[in-house]
Amino acid sequence: MIEVEGLTKHYGAVAAIEDVTFRMAPGEIVGFLGPNGAGKTTTMRILTGFAPATRGRATVAGYEVHARPLEVKRRVGYLPERVPLYEEMTVAAFLRYVAEVKGVGRGIRRAEVARVMARCGVDEMAGRLIRNLSKGYRQRVGLAQALVANPPVLILDEPTVGLDPRQIIEVRKLIKALAPEHTVLLSTHILPEVAMICERVIIIHQGRIAAEHRVDAAGPSLEDLFLRAVSGDAAA
């Protein structure tokens, strides 16, 4: 569902990511784990077609990102770290607008908006202005906009950042419930989040893939694996 080979992004002389390579199967929830500034967001922006790679190749849902960016965007739901919500709109109006932008037919638009609102637990907030919502509900609206048009791939950048403990639990449960209907790439720097949600973890450090590991596999704990990976231990 996602194939990345040798992906590299330079900003001038600085390499944000270098030779990033990994694969994801349909229905997987994979944690993209790394310290702040490791290259997680850069990789996700390239996969969603919002930033070009300097070199390398990325394929999402069978389409090469550089060659067919519009086809990729039709098949990806993206939740950036800072969710771009129009605060002067109601929840329902905003999601109808997103559905229109994503090409959802007029005849099924309201039903699609109702579906994603119910799925994300914001249907009771349909008539509320977004600016009056709590941080947790705003994040749910962000997830709902990513789910509009039912894309097979979801790319979620730090989806629980800034939430209180109860909101974190609710959003984690919601994300976990999305598989196997969607392939989910979830970026975070929170180790327990990966253990609770993901089947597999890809650790990135200083722009390079440092380790890959199945969360339920035997071997070192996720904490030990992460520390080895970011310290450059070859045994990681």
C-alpha cells in the first residue's frame, strides 16, 4: 500500500531525510517514531504530495507520488500536526466543504459527512462553531476531514499532541478502530502511543531509518530498541 525507496529531501546543504526506505501492507497501522526534528513530518509531507523529494521514489496505493500527485491525494487522508480548520464554520459546514473539495458527489455528500461525524464522535457538535470546540473535539474534526471520501490510506502526524489524558485515550481508541479498513501511518515521539496502537514501528533518527520492529515480537523492549536506535547502536 505504501512503498518508499531511497527517499531524500535536502534544504540547501541540509538533509532533512536521507535514503529513507520502508514498506507498509494494506490494513497495517505503523508507528513512525523518532525524536523531534528526526524527519517524520518531512517524510509525511512528501508522501502526501505537499512537498517534493530531492530524490528517491514513493508509491501510495499504487500511484507514484511525483508522477501522479492528484491520484495519490485522492487516496490519502492527511491529518497534519497543526490541523487546518476554518474556525468561523460549523463542524458540519466545514466537513461538507471538505467533501466538495475531495470530489464527493452532491447526492451523497450529506450522508458522507454524517458518516464521518458519527465515526469520529462529533455528530452532536455538527452545529457548533469550530472556534468554540475543545482541543480534543478539534482533533476529532481533523480526523473526520481525513476520513471524508473513505481513503484507503491515512497519514496522521502527531494526532494526540496537546491533548489531555482523557482526550488522548479517546483519540487512540478511534485510530486503532480504523484498521483494517485503512492503512495508517502514524507519526509520534511518544513510546506508549506506539505500543497501544501500532502493529509495527519504524524508528527514524537524524533523517535516516534507524530500526524497524514488530511491536508484539520477542526481543528488546520498545524503550530499549528506541534508545539503541537513536544512540547509533548497530545492534538496534
